[in-house]
Amino acid sequence: MAANYSYDKLATNQESQDISEVMLRPLSFPTHTSYSSVDQRNVTDFASVKSFSTFSSSTGSSSIGKLKSLGNRIRRKPLPRYLNGSIRRHPAAEIEPTRVGRGVWKDQLLVDRSLRTMAATMTAFAIAMIILIATYATHFNGRPNPNTTSVGGDNTRSCKDVTKTNTALLLLINVCATMVLGMSNTYQQLVTSLKISDLKFVLSKFGDSRVGTNSPFSINHKQSGKKRAWCAWLLLILTSMPVHFLANSLIGPSFIQQLPDVIEFKEVANATSQKLVASFLGNEERIRDEMSFPCWSAFRTGTPHYPKSTDIFNSNGGIFGSSQNQFGTTWKRMQIHYASGNCSQHARTATDVPALEGKVVRSRYYTTQYAEGNCFMGDSIYCTLHDPQPAECRLNVRMSAAFILVSCLVIKAAYMCAVNLLARGKLKTHCLTFGDVIVASASHTELRVQGYEML
């Protein structure tokens, strides 16, 4: 347990003295009457390894001479320097923490270059997001629907090409998001890792601690700087969560539902009866809903418009309304059929589109509908769509996700740059792995535990 540990300086161990000074003790052989005098050894001959006296033997003096000659040729090499004085000393004990260089690149170690590369890469990602937002800022401010943040500009292409581009860009975005999270995790490990000055405190109070696991609970084992470390860790975590959830939502394809460009007016004697007859003729699409603002605005202004109000948009149950399901088709031409007696004087007479959008009346069925005098949308006016074409697509940028992501990237980039600037000229004392702890224990005598050998 931690209470039994002693951090007193170890006494110098004499086990590594010069081998020539070691006194060897003879083995004690049992005395037995059956042993011959030849087996009785003179123990005084073994008092030193310098003595090469051998047993009495009939082999002659030639063998003894050979052994002595062999012994004289053996050169006793000096012991390594780290074994002089104490067997517990090791070359790792001479390692000292390095100091981070004050330069930008050339005087930095590999790990410092890696950290600075991460900070530079994060800054590049943040700048790229700022450029993206600046590119679509004009389209975002002038978007026709203020209830959405998806904008795509005026660049429309075939849906097949847009889908391929979207897939390639999503792959690139996911790679960049993985890099962002990995770099953030590296700086989180710097925050949660213990320092050399914390090791003695940890062993004294807790007895053990996780190292190299990137666990935030290791912050509680620090001797000082806990609040600062927790704040830094929370900052990195809170700016990483949006990257997890919003990276794949940054872009996406969408159909472009365009209103017809060519508007034709067709005056009829009785629009209501004509509508009933036309419903059985041909297969063109018809707009007969009483709250269809595209048809009503085309009749009043000469140009169709989408409503800006979501309530009016949801009230339209026909084409160009909330219930539309034909997003793969657009129409080039629109014909407006209206009654000559009730509606001729109101055709193409309005210019204020926002005021026209909000001008609705109650119908005889207690529902809302567009009307002007005795000219009622759906009764006296209806529209037909002609010349269908395949719909085009565009790649949209969701500005809400872009705003959140750029904020997170700017914060991360600023934090990483600040960490590298503040670390200039300071000693590297973080223990990121268990190997760092072993080296620190070997190079600091106060971290050695009596009775235990770290190396």
C-alpha cells in the first residue's frame, strides 16, 4: 500500500566493487572418514581470485602452468561507469527533461514539430471554413425563404453530377473531421497527463494512477492546476461534439423546384365550367387550390412567386405547395385561365408582392382564399402547367452548421497556437506514457521506492 512506501534516499550498495577486492568464502565440505587425503582441499588457496593454486594431482606441473598462463592472458575489463558505486544506477538516471526551443521549426524536436503541425493544420481548417462562409454570405442574406439556412447559389447541374460531387466532398469532409478530432485528442492527452512533479504526490496519496489513457479523471490526481486543466479539457470536448454531429450535415444536394418562366393568359367565358371540362381532357398538371399563391401572383403581377409565409405555403395543398411530391420535374410554361367578366380588370395590375401575399378573404365555406372583388382563386381562376422537364439539382451549404463548425475550429486553433507559444523555452515534464514514468523514476532519486526496482 502507499502507506508502506518510503522515499528515503537509498544507501549506496557495495555489490559492484572491483571483483579483485571481493573475498570469496570456501565451500564447507563434510568431513568423512572415507574421503582420501587428495580430496582434502586447502581452503587458504581460495582466499583471492588472484591465486591459481590447484589441487594436488598426478598430471604434473605442465597442466598447472597452462592454467596460470591462461589466467594471465585474461584481462579484467573495468566495470561500466553506471555500475560504479551502486547497482541501482542506470544510464536512464542521467536523462534530464529537454527544453522546448524558442524557434519555429528547425530547433524543435519531432514531437514539438508534430504539435505545431497540428496547430497549423487546425488553423488552415478554420480559415477554409471562414472562406466558405464568406463565399455564400451574399446568397444567405438574399435567400427567398428566411426560415431555412440552406443556400446553394445559382450553380445548378444535373442531379447525377451533383450526387457524385456530394459523395466526394463528404468523403473529404469526413477525413478532415477525423483529423480534427484526432488532433484535439492529442491536446486533451497533454491536459490530462501527469507531470514529473505530480508523481511523488500521486504515489503518496493514491498509490497508483492511469497513464496514457486520456482519462479526464487523471486530472484529479494532479497536485496543482486542476481547475485550469478541467477548463481546458471541457473546452476541447465541447468544441469536438459539434464536429461529431454536424460534419456530415454541412453540405447536401437538393432539387431545384423552379416556377415556370413563360406565362400565358387565356381568357374564358366561364372559368368554373371550363375547369370542370378541362379536368377530363389531357394529362397536364392543374393548379386549382384556393390558396395557391404562385398561380394567384402570376395572374395579378405577370410573374409567379413563392410565398414567404410558411402558413400560406402549408395551406396550399396542390403543386408548388407543402404536399407536392413531384420534385424530379419542372415545367417551362404556365397558362392562366380566368373568367373574362369577373377577372379581366384585375389581371397584371398589382406590383406589391408582399402585400398581395397577405390579402386573403373568407370563402363561403369559412376557409381562406385569394380573391379580388368577384374574382376568386380556384373558382374564377385556375392554372395549367406545360412542357415538363427533368428537374436540376444544386449542392447546398447549410449555413447553420457552418457557423457552429467555424466557431469550434477557430477556438481549437487559437487554443493550440496559444499552447505552443506558452511552451517555448519551458521544460518538457509531461508523462504521456508509462515509459515516461519509468525514465522519470530513474532520473529522480526522490521518486524511487525503497524495496522496488523500476528498471
